[in-house]
Amino acid sequence: MRTITVDVDIDPWDVIEEIDEDELADYLRECGYSVSKEPEEPDVFDREDLNFLLSIVSDASLEGRRVYDKLKNLRFG
């Protein structure tokens, strides 16, 4: 019995346009992903959240200071 091997390069963007959106969404849900046509709003930290985080990372380490500065910029602008 002969065996023939064929290598094929497929660009996923060529194929994805042909897939039904509802079928793709169902497949992604079955894989455990959340799918929605509406964009999700990001969770926004309120003033108390930022104050709490600032108090946690206010240590003197370099990484702590880097995060502290970013949070301080978010909190105070």
C-alpha cells in the first residue's frame, strides 16, 4: 500500500471569513469562552479601590514603587 503525504499551508484569515458567525460563537462557548456581540466595559477602579491599592504597594521596593506611581497617576491624574 502506498502512502502519499501532502503539506498544505492555510492562512486562517482566508478560512475564518467562510465560517458562519453563529456556528463559530457556539463552538467558542462549548470551549468555555464568553462570546458577545456587544463590547464589554472594562472594570474601572473607583477612588476607594485606588486608595486601597496605593496603600498596599507603597513599599520601597523598585517594583512596588513602579506600580505605586502608575496607581497614583490613575488616582490623581
